[in-house]
Amino acid sequence: MKTKNIVILLMILFIGFITLVMLNATNKFETTIGETLYSFHDHGIATIFEAIGMLGSTTGIIVTLFIFMIVFAVVEKGLITSSLLFVAVLFGNIINKALKAVIGRERPTFPQHIEDGYSFPSGHVMVGLLLFGTISYKLLKKTNDQKMKQIILVCTSLIVLVIGLSRLLEGEHFLTDVIGGMIAGSLLLIGIIQLDFYLHKIVINRKSKGDISI
């Protein structure tokens, strides 16, 4: 499927989820699911999921971001990928906050609620997918080993899924918040990949003219 068609499909899905959220069409159903999952939040396996889910927290994102910014800067002897990661997280966070402010969905009213702010889409999931997706994309470009590519894709997918599940287990989000975060994060990831293509074209063209050395 072409990138354009994927973007159109994701946009339609995202608009559909926004419509459902603003009409409160799924709140009752999602509250039942949320309460059921939240009832497991003190179990051992849930604690493991929540620990891994911290990768999508503000601290987890910042630490992961700067670690990989340094790694890519050293390995590539340049700042293109590092800058791309920074831009991805910065704009992902800005757009997430803007969407939350516009949609204005309140968080679930489960007990022991620990976070403020609006709920849709999940920032942990959206920005987490964007960051880990961008890292995965850059790593995939650096290897021709099919098994390694599969490992990278599987690990990235699991991290994002666990982050999403952890938000449900903690009672901080509805299911549609998590799915909406995945869709929004995917759309931004496509944008970041297109930006990377554009930047590399510029670099290659300027290198061929001897203008820069990156």
C-alpha cells in the first residue's frame, strides 16, 4: 500500500475515533473494560508491564531520547539523526497537548488517580511510538540482516503495545485513548520518515557540490 493511502486510512480512523470520543459513544463500554483491567493493577505481571511502560513516561522518553541522540551522533559522526529524534519528540509532545486541549476528554474516574490533564490521545503511547518508531526506522536502515530487522520490528512493537497496556492497567486512559495515540503517533512517524528522506536529499546534493561535510 502506498504511503499516501496509508495516511488517508489513518486519518479517517483518527477522525472516526475523535467523533466517537466527542459523542461519548463508547464511554460506558470502555469504562467496563478499564475497570476490569485496573482490577489487575496490583498483580505481579501488571507491575512488570507498568515498569516497562515507564519508557513512555516523560522521564523515560527524555532518557531514551538523549541516550540515542548521543549514540547516533557518535556512530554517524554527525547530528542529522540526533536532530531528527529531538524534533520528533518535541513536535510529538506539542501536537499531543494541542489535541488533548481541543478534544478535552476527561480521564477515567478510577480510584488512586495520579495524573492530571486530558485523556485523548495518550501522550505516553503517541510520543513513545514516535520516538521508538523513529529509532527503529534508523536502525533498520543500518542493517541488511533480515533476522535483525525482524527483531528490531518485534521489539519496537512490543514496547509500544506494553506502554499502551500499562496505561490501561494504571487506569489513566480509556482504550480509545491508547488506540488514538497509536494512530496519531503513526501519522507523525510517517511525517518524520518523509522529513528524513528530504534532509538526506539535501545533504547528498550539497555533498556532491562540496558544500558541507556531515
